Amino acid sequence: MLAADAPEDAATVMKKAKILIVEDQADIRRLIRWALEDTGHQLYEAPNGSLALDLARTMQPDLVYLDVMMPGGIDGVEVCRQMRAEPQLAQALIVMLTADASPATKTRALEAGANFFLAKPFSPAKLLELTEVLIKKRQQQSAAPDPGP
């Protein structure tokens, strides 16, 4: 069998995703970037909610890691809510990140439309694993046939 005829494994077939990292603390943005930089996914960063929305509208992310508590008037929950209200952004998978893992914060995030909630501190290995699972899920959803009316 020629190498060209060999079946491709799932990692080879998986399309590279656009990932937006929204975090006001530069060291946490760096940690997330470090955990994901060898995946081949396109990584984008924003330090606050307002810039995150502007960037998301331009690059249309597949996956967003979104800090809940950010200064500047637009927190992560509001960013999530606004993304869900915009058709071109509504399909992005959103993982809310926060040091406040209280049930109330988790409920607010999920009610705003978050797909997943990840409490800080988190391990880079867990973040990488979650990323690959979510990207695979996103691509399977995109590839699913439209059931029609």
C-alpha cells in the first residue's frame, strides 16, 4: 500500500479551527496560547469584551475561551449573550473561564449561551483535551446533513 493510499487518522482529517482567547490577564492568555500553540489551530487574543466582539465579528471563531469577569463594562457573560444574538457568531462553541466557580456564576454563564464552564485554575493538559473534543464536536455538527422541513 502506498502512503497516499493509507487511511488518514482523525487528527489528520480534523480541520484546523479558529480559536479566540478572551482574557484580561496576560499571563492566563499566555498559558492558554502555550497549551494550544502546537495544535495548528489559528489562535486569536483579546484582552477585553469590547475588543473580543470586534475581533469575533471579523474572524468568526469556531471556539471561544471567554473569561467571565473582565473590566471595561462588558463582561464575559455579556459577550456570550451578544455572540449568541448575532447569526454569524451564534454557532461558535463558548467555554466560560472563571475563578468564581459558584453555582450562580455557572448558571449565569450557561443561561447566556455558554456550551461549557471551566473553573480556574485549570491544567494546560485538560485545556488541550477539551479543545480537541470540542473542535471535533463542532466539525461533526457542521458536517451533519440538514434534516430539512
